[in-house]
Amino acid sequence: MDRRDFLKISGIGMVGLCFGSCATAGKAGKAAGAGRYSIVILGDTHYDAADPELYHKGYTDPNPEREAVHRREFVRNGKMWAGRSRNLIKRAACLVDDDTRYVFQMGDLIQGDTADAATHKRFLDDAMNLFKNDVAPDLPFITVPGNHDLRGNDDAVCTKAYFEYMSKRMSEELGQEISGPNFLFRSGPDAFVVINFTKPNVESITNLLEQARGARHVFVLVHSPVFPYDDVKYYWWYLLGNRKDSRAAERRKMRALLASLNAIVLCGHTHTTEFMDWRGDGGRITQMTMSSVWRTDEQATYTELASGAKEYGTLLFKENPDLETEANLALFDEYRAGIRQYSMSDAAGSYKLIVDGARVYVDFYAGDSARVSKRFRLR
């Protein structure tokens, strides 16, 4: 099967799904106040083809073990996109309402792992067109850069290809010029700041956040969390974080800036549904982490693996006691003291953000659930 046939079949299948019943989607746009609006959100999606040759032909990695891991991910993605991911997108399409203004995707739009720039751009274009057409053709579809989106035989080549393509595409989606990896757009009294987390330019990010100051709500869209997260392999992989915490001063300065804006952070990366409301540095940061990587049947049910400040950052130590070092304990304790609400689940699905004046909340639909699985009150 060539690319044209694959896309034709995929498009027909997805459109067919979206014409199914949306009777229980909970639509309320016409009844809502004039100031209310919603945004449909997908977490990581890892869009891919069942045939690895379609996008991964010629892909290699100098580390054989790492390449083997990536190739297992190709198989995982192929299975997801042959079934579960299609149903999840149908659910997301049914969440679009009269008051929906945007569709967001929180990075790792594609699997990445391509051999050259041309293939990488084709991969991105196929994914963007599929999601936009099958979720909400008439709405801006906004994505943020994830680590997989920038990955290939030569990461520098794929990163350049990504930003060449996305600067133009995001400009078209938003109707404003987007010329860099970090950018700001507004919806009425609210500001949205998109951040590239892989190589964060602190000066650029700070300038954009200061421009957003004074907005009713400041939303930060970033692939990675801004808080360390409870994962045995990647607990250190968050905004301005690393294994040795060598950027601790920058991390704390950025945290204080976000707190001063009472920022609402929307992110992905962890393949979990995680909620944290944190107070400190004289302000507040509320973080909603989202995942649309639906690997197993069990992820279609919202089940909390951890809940409350005392359980934040404990799972990784249970899985690997060697990680329970003084430095790691201090890192999680630094944040734990400010936690007002915390929950974490490995459920995957689609999300609907509702902004209604001072109130902001997210309805989560696990898997392709017809009903809300969990409501998170962000404000």
C-alpha cells in the first residue's frame, strides 16, 4: 500500500467514525453564557502508519538497543492506529461544540524517527491534515513541539524540518505570523503561551510570559510538565530539569514567574492523566497533564494510581529504591509542600477544557467513553 492509498483509507475510516452518534457528548454551547468557550485537547498521539516503511524507511540509530526500542514503538503505534486511536479521535470530534474555539494537541504529534527532512515534513503534514479534518476542520488546530516531533537519524535535521513546517502551519492556523519555537496568541481576555521544552530559550519564554501578564487567565502550552513527575525512568525530564538538577536556579526563577502569573499549564509527555494544584513563590500554578496514547484496554477506565500530596513522587521510589537518594527526595519535597491537590492515573483519552469567566475546568473522557470519566477543576 502506498502513501496515497493509506491516507485515503484512513480518511474515509475516520470521517465515517465522526458521523456516528454524539448524542451523549454533553453539548451545551448554545445554553452557555456569551463569555464561555471550550477547547478540545489531545495529549500525545504518536501518529504513525501500520507499515513502518511509510515514514521510517532508512531510519537507523547508532545505538542498537535504542533503535530496537524505537522499532517496538512503531509496532505499538501501528496497533493503536488500527483501532483504539481511531475510536479516541471519534470521541474527540464529538466534543466539538458551538462554543469550541480551538483544538490543541500537546506534542509528540508524530512518532518521528525519520531518515531525512522531506520525509519528516511529509509525516507532519499527513498528521496535521488528518487530525484537523477529522476533529474540527473549521477550527484552528494548534500543536506544541514534543521530543518525538524532533527526532530522526539526525535530530538537528528533523528539528529544522519541524520548525520550518510548523512556523508556516501555525501561522495559517492562527491567522498571525509565527516565526519561532515559542509564541503567544490570545482569545479574548485570555493569553496562551506555547513553549519549546527540548531546548528552552529562557529569555524568549520570559519575554512572552511577561507579555501575557494582565490576562484574565494565562495558559502555558508545553509538551513537558513544569513539575518533576513520578516516573522511574524520566522523573528528571521536565521543563529546565535534568538528572543532576544543574539548572536549578533557572528552574526556580521560571517557577516563580509562572506562579506570579497564576499560570495554568497544559502539557503531555508522561503518558498519564495527572493533575496538580500548587501554591508557592507568592502565587499559584495549576498543571493538567494529558495523554492520548491508548495502549491497553485498561486505560479506558480512570483509576488513580496516586492521590494527595503525600503520594506525590513516591511511585518511582517503590519501583526502584536505589533512586531514593537525598537529592531526589529533596527535589520532590521542594514541590510537595505547596501541593493543594494531586492525582495521577495512567488512563488515556480526550479532554475538553471549559473557560467560563473565572471558572476553568477540564472534562476527561477515558478511551472512547461516552460520558465524562473525571472532572478537574483548575480554577
